[in-house]
Amino acid sequence: MSGIYVHIPFCRSRCAYCGFYSTTLLNMRQQYVDAVCKEIELRKDYVKGRFSTIYIGGGTPSMLTVDELSTLLHYIYKVYDIDAEAEVTIECNPDDVTPDFAEAIGHMPVNRISMGAQTFDDERLKFIRRRHSSDEICLAVERLRQAGISNISIDLMFGFPEETMQQWQTDIEKALALDVEHISAYSLMYEEGTPLTAMLEKGDVKEIDEELSNAMYDELVSRLTNAGYEHYEISNFARPGFRSRHNSSYWHQTAYIGLGAAAHSFDIKSRQWNVDDISTYITEINKGNVPMERETLDRATSYNDIVTTALRTCEGIDLEKLAQQLGKEYSETLITSSKDFIDKGLLKLHDGHIRLTHKGIFISDTIMSELMIV
């Protein structure tokens, strides 16, 4: 079954590290929701069959009103065939999870919340221009539990300038104390065009030492797996039975439709991406046009996509499935090009799958680049 992604680009303010498309034009929210509902109608036949996941991301979806969120979900369920056991996720900022918001979410077909915590240190939250406090993270989880949400994910970041191992350990401890079902953790990235990168270029901040960053990742993996979390993707950890089904569809080449400005879609044979401008998006949708670009995928491109997605997961790349999808020559190519990395202990071949070793994770980008077909 396929997935549905809806991009909600609205933010009250931009975080210092964020490279995703977003806007602070909050007065356009209703126009935007109306346009997305029209796109749903326009693209009702993009992917055939039943959908098993819905993911409303951003931006900050919790910036929408309860009525706007309800309208969006109503149209999705009205137009698409949604599985009764579908995973339905909404991204939230902790400070948006008021008692009224949590109660309203509890009455919607939402059964999973993904929340950007990032850190439990208030000074670091201010540094990256997050608008919530560490206390609000804990309060939001409590309110969501009271509303009946039994699947909560939080995002963490490590590798802040001048961050110590002890500070990172404290963040991990506080995350574990929340007893959430899923944790995603990422090293702080310096994306082009962001305020954080501008600070780096001016010399106002300095990137963390690579050795310390790697040690922080090791600490993360050790602490979370010892606490019973499954390390199922490079940056993702879940209690048994609580993997992100939607994100897993990306890593395992499952078709999905992306709705809204800057949203991406994938129908196995091609990729499609909508214009990353909210005004153009709304204008064109209202004319009955979907403002997008499309790329038809040849077998080599599909192979490269599999290398850069499936290899991120604990299962790795299924050689038999690869041969069935693209031809035996591609599985043979992968085995041949993996040999040196296997010999060096960076990849392993076991039970018909090629996987990253723990050692290989630290240079995964290099490994993937070497395995790709140019």
C-alpha cells in the first residue's frame, strides 16, 4: 500500500538550521488549505489502490487551526481509499500543543505525533531559534498522552557548537525519561542559505570536532538500544512495533503522493515535485493546474535511489528483490562494487542482504557514493 505526504510550509519563525521550504505568511493558511484540497481532487488517480500512511509535515502543521487540519483530513479520507489501520502522523511544535489542541487531535483520525524537541537545554534552543522551552516538551507529551495518543516520536539534535559529551548525555537521559515510542536523532547540519551557515562563514560559530560527533552518535546508539529501542535506520530508533511506517516507505521504494508546495511524489517509474513557492502554487492550483516538474526514472537512477535509501536501514539492500526489480546484472554489480567495503568491515553480506556495519555508518555517504552508478 502507498503513502500520502502533505507539506504545510507555515512557521511562526525560521529556525537557524532549517533548509526546508517554509514561509511566515500565516495569513495565507486558509487559501493554502483550500488549494491542497483542490490538488487532492486533481490528483486522485496519481497512485492507484489503498493508502496505509498519511504524514502531515512541514514547516509546522500545528500552526494550522483545528478546523483547517480537520478539513484537510476530511478531504484526504473523502477522495482516497485509506486503510482502516492507517498510520496518520502530524508534526507538531511543543509550544503548539495546548490542552485544546491536544484534545482536538484526539478526536481526529490521528494516531501518531512527531515532535521537534531538538534539545532539552534552553540556551541551545534559543541559539537555534526554537520557540519552545524544554519544559514545554515534557508538557506537550503529557497532554498528548491524556488525549489518547499512544505513538509519539521526538526529534533530537547533537553536535552543537561547544556542546560537551556530558550535555548530550543529559539530553538522551531526558528523552528516555519521556518514554516515547520513537526517537529520531541527527547531527546538526549547516545547510546552504541558513542563518546557522552564515554564522559559520563569519566565524561566529565553529563546527564540532568530528571525533566528538562520532562519539556522541556511539553514545546515542548504545543508550537507546540498551533501553530497548530498535535501531532500524541510521538516525531512527523505535520501540518494537513502532517504526515509522511512512518514512519506511521512502527507504523501501514504496509509491507515495506528495501534496502542497514543494512536496515530492514517487510512483515507482517517476519522481515529481511541486513548485516551492506558495503564491505560485495557490494560483496554479486554482486554475486547475498542478505546478510541478517530473523526472522519469531509468534503471540506473532507480538503482542509485535504492543504494541511497535501503542501505540506510537495518535490513539493508535485498539482493533478490533488487534483481527482480531491475535485473540480475544490478544485484551482481552491487556485490562486485561492495567487495572492498566488505573486506574492510564497512559492509556485510548476510542472508541475501548487503548492510552497513556500525563502522560503515560513519562514512555511509562515501560508501553510497562509491556504490552508485555514475
